Amino acid sequence: MPLQLYNSLSRRLEAFEPLVPGRVGMYVCGPTVYAEPHLGHARGPIVFDVLRRWLERQGLSVRYVTNVTDVGHLTDDGDAEDKLAKRAKLERIEPMEVAEKYFWAYFDAMDRLGVRRPSIVPRATGHVIEQIELIETLLEHGLAYVSNESVYFDVSSWSAYGELSGRDPAELVEGTRVEVRSDKRDPRDFALWKRADAEHLMRWRSPWGEGFPGWHIECSVMSTKYLGDEFDIHGGGLDLVFPHHECELAQARGAGKPFARFWLHWNMLTLGGEKMSKSKGHVVDLFPLFERIDPMVVRFHLLRSHYRSLSDFADEALQASAAGLRRLRSAYASWPSHAGTGTPAEAWSEARRRFAAALDNDLNTPEAIAVLFDVARDANRARDSGDLGCAAAARALFDELLVGILGIEAASGEGDHAELLGAVVGLLLEQREAARKRRDFAAADAIRERLGTFDVVVEDTPDGPRWRRLD
Ligand SMILES: [Zn+2]
């Protein structure tokens, strides 16, 4: 079965075929870099990192673009200040210092979460000329107007407006806050370019006077600049569908660009059932979280729910994920890396097929993880019954799928110790068997007793000695 993805634009599952055979262009809306990275930043990059690895696994070459917003993202509290500029005033530094500081904080956090760096990370401030060019095209097409040195997109002139979010443009009027002293003709219109007031810090010269670009225009510009006028996948959080993505689509298509073919949206995170929201101060910052929880557990936890469902970060849920990952890791650590003779290559072909079917079904990572739990259980049984070839093949399968595709490190520090312990105890038990064979029971008992002092209990069974460690 080919890869099926849920396309928000058509509102159904569609078989994914790249526009250009062998290549995939993917654009994901990135962060506005004005504050510490938080949990809300983590889900999208992790989901798209898995999608990217899965596409590459099919032999496709992926160009993955994530933008960074360092200008134009306005606060929505009436006075509409630029988020970066506001922070710069607060910290008494340059807006670009704010951007630089939180840009790297964001990517440091993504590194810890095992998210591979994008192919290109364009910044809005580095593409002001291109944004002005697109605005000029929209003006030429009669889809925008200049008002008091600002430029607005004329929603009433674009009948397709609302096609992505499914909103009826006529009904949108009522939902829009009427602004005092607005330069807009219609409250639904959105800014492409804003005139800079005297105290505004970030400003560029334009055909309409000194100002700065609106927030939505950067994504229409930077995605098509690096991926072409038409490209494969556009991603973002569900909260971006409207207005951000609706505006992106209107700007791009209004300028004659077919734009993204697939729109993928990940759902929001909750904290004990309540929606996490930066604006309400209800967020969990990543670096303090990493001090008490392995970032891999955070990644594992996020992948345990489907990207289109809500994911909750209550402590119990997170602890359950930590325990689950520990189980997978300790199983992995107990399997030999080399089986010696006769590794059955096809041992896990059914598991591999089920894993692929799960990911091909709109990236169903919880189902893919369930397959790995089945493998862990069966491989532990194989190990206990002495089928080390089968267990070694499971280890190779985990390297391929858990590590390679889901991006979760299989060996924790703890796991490494467990592996070493297994090898050392195995060696001692061989010595004990040799002692018993030459009827040197004193030596055999001594080994057993010494192991006991380290809480390692040895039991003799008809299949030979078994050992376990007391908790
Ligand atoms: Zn965007």
C-alpha cells in the first residue's frame, strides 16, 4: 500500500505521490523566535522528522524547509506590537539579538529531541525583497490595495478565500473584531505590508514608504522560493489553519502559484486536559523539562498518540511513556548484537510489514510503536528459549525502526550497563558450568554466592542456569 496522508485541503486521505519523481519538497511553519522553546514547539518537528525519515526510507530525496519568523509577528492585544521588538525592549537588547538567542535555543532543544536539522532554514528578515516583490504582483493582479502607506489583501476580490479552513468569507465579517482607526476597507482584509510608526524598530524601505512585512507573506514567499511555485507538502499546527495558512494560500494562488498539494496539520497539546497556550501562560518550557525527563521520553510520548489527535502531558501519562520506553530499551539491551550462527533474516518480516502499514496509514505512530512492543515480547521469549539468532535479529530490527525511523535512541545509559552486566554474568556462569563439569563444586558454589552479593540470583534449570537481578 502506498503512503496515505490526510490532506486538510481535500479533507480526506489521499495516496501520496511526489510531484517530481524521486524528490519531495516539504515546508513546515517554524517558530517565532522571541521566547524560550516550549512543548508546543516540539510536536510538529518530531512528526515531520519521522515523515522525512519515512520518505527517505522509500528512496526519496527530501528537501525540508522550516522558516523562522524574526519580524512581523504581531501581538494580538490591540496595540499590535511586534513580538520580537517587545521582547527586545524588555531585555534592552537589539531585536536581532532576541532572534539570535531564541533561534539557537530552539535548535538546541530540537537537537536534544533527536530532530534532524532542516535542509534550509530561511529567516523572514533575510527575504524582505522577495516579500515586496510578491506584494507588487498581488497589487498588479488587483487583489491588494495601498492604504496610508500599508498594503492589505482584498479578501472580497478572492472568491476562493476560505477554501482551506472551510470558512465562508461572508460569515467571517461578523467574527472579525472591528479595529479603531483601521486603514482597512474591510475588517477581513489582512496586512501584507505595514507602515512603520516613528518608534518602530525593524523597518525597511518599500515602494509604499518605510515599513515591515505582514506575518503571512513570508511563508508564501520562502516556501516557493526554495521548493518551487508548486510543491508537495505544507505542514503546521492546527491553530495555524486560520488565518495564517488560509492567507498564505490566498497570497500564493492570487499571485499565480499553485502552491502546496498536501496540507498536513498536527493537533494541539493539553496539560491535564487543558489546552496549552502560550498567550495564557499555560506552557511547559523544554529545557527545565529536560532536567527531569529524558528528551527521548518526550519524543516517545508524543509519538504514542496520532499527530491528528490531542496529546496530553499530565505527569502520569508521561511516566507511563517513560516506563514503556524503559521496557523496550531493557529488552533491546538483553538481546545479543551478534547471534553467532544462523541469524534468521526473515524472522521479523511480518513485524516489519505491520510497522510499514501503520506508518503508511497517515503516519500512525502509536500503531507502529505497538508493533515494537510485540517484537520485544516475542524476542524476549526467543532469548529465554535460547534462540539467540532470533533475538539478535530483533535487535537489528530495533536499530532499523525504533532508532532509524522513529528517531528514538534504543540504548540508554542504563541499557548500556545492562548489556555489560549480561555479558559479565554470562561469562561467570560459563566458568561455573566448567567447574561443575570437573566436579569442583566448591568453586561453582563460590561463583554463585559472590553473584548473590550483587543481587544476582542464579537458578539451575533442565535447560541450564538462568539468572535474574533482584530489584
Ligand atoms: Zn507559515
